[in-house]
Amino acid sequence: MKSSFISAKCSDFFKDNYSGLEWLCIKISMAMALNVFLMYTLFYRHDLPFPVGICSLFNCACLTLGYPRIITIVALVVLEILYILEIGAMWCSLLLFLIAVVILTIEESNGSPSENGILSLVFFAQFLAYFLNKFNLSKSLSKNRMQFSAQIFAAGYVLAGISKLHVSGLAWFTTDAPNFALEVMRNFNSKYITYGNIWYYNRGIEIADFVLNHIIITKILLGFSVMLELCAFVLMLGKRLSFVYSFLLLFLHVGIYLTLDIIFPSITVPLIIFFINPLYWILIVAEALYQKMSFT
């Protein structure tokens, strides 16, 4: 009973349409992820040492103190609840996008790498889908909500690949491959200086030695990483392909972490939510277990 039930749900998951349960799980997961990223900034970032973007126009840090912080948190939670319940979803998506942009800019104004765009832009993509539906410009709301979001991910990865080739050309993964050892040492030495843990220094030496002693493997891996980024448009070509390709992109991020000790949670978390949807599978397995217990 359990296996047939899960098989049926797997078949439903890989159809071109998106069920209400799938979309509900994505919304809940995205709301939870957004809270994690934004709450950290609201409670731990109170200055703007390196103001960038919108925070260079006004003091965004005022939102992280006193009553403005309380108002921001309440507004965020209320908007997320309405967003999940599909009450005024168009305006909720837009407001969540604007709040995310401001708060994540505070994080970037504190020296954090500026890779948070996808986390906020997926809400703007959803706003566009709701907007087109509201004014009868498109009747494919359930598809557009996902397709527009997928375009954000695809554009981010493809542009990253184009940027590498624009700056270095094919040399990025051919003649310049040995220079990757310098990038490895730079990242691990930075961690060593920051935390004073000799492990980072030794780990950097170990990986840099591997790069220099296995140039062919390094060239293949660097070339494969660029190819994965350039072909990320596959994320827009259907649920089955995007599901498989999302795992390849996650393997790419695992490789970046293992070789450079760099993680991109504001990219990988939404990637997992939209294309793998773990909450959906958890609920499906839980329902299958419940049915099995009911029949025993």
C-alpha cells in the first residue's frame, strides 16, 4: 500500500502541472527560509560599515533596532501568513520582495558577499505571475509561478558561467587552471587569519597540492562546472529535467564548499525548495506511513 501510494505521488510530481499541495509546500518552505535569513540580520546587524545599494540612500539599519524592528517582524510574519493562504498573494509577494531586498542589503552592507538576489527575486517573479493573472494577461498562474521563478535561477547560473568566460575565456579551465590553487590558498588563509585555526591553513595546502599535482582532473572539474552553469536553462525545461539538474547544481556547490570552503545558502536553499521540494516528500511519506498504520 505504501509503495503504490508513493509511486502514484511520484508520478503526479513529475507531471507538467503543479498540484496545490506542491505549491503550498513551496510557499511554507520559502516563508520559513526567508525568516531564517532575515531574522538573523534583524537581530545581529545594527550598523552599516560598508553601505551599498539602497542602504547608501538612507540608514536601513534603523529597521534592526527598537520599535522599527518589531514592526518589521510583525509585518513580515503577517505577510507570510497571507502569502501562504493566498490572500492578496500578488501584493504580499511584492511586499515580501521589497522587505527582503532592504534587509538583505543590510547584510551585504556588513561585508557579506552579495549573492542574495535569488532569495528575494523569486518573490518578485511570483508577483509578476499573480499580476498577469489578475489582469487576465495570462491564465497559467500555477505554471507561471514556478516557471518565472525557474527563470531567475537559470539566469543567475548562466550569467555566472558567461561572466567567467567573458573575463578569462576558455583559459579559465585550461591554461589558467593551476591558478585555482592560489584561489584555494586565498580562501583558506582568510579563514585561518579570521579564526586562528591552523586546520584552515593545512587544509588549504592540502587542496592546493592536489590541484597542482592533478592538473588534468582540475581542468575537467573546472570545465564541467562552467558547463553546468551555462546549461542551467535546463531548469526551465520541465519538472523532471529540473529535478535532476538541481541535484547536479547542488553537487557543484558541494564541490565549491570542499575546495574553497564557500557556501551559498541563499542560493542553494531556494534551489532545493523549488526543484526538489523536500517538505512535499516528507508529507507524502508521512501520509503513506499513516495509511499503512491505519490498515494494520
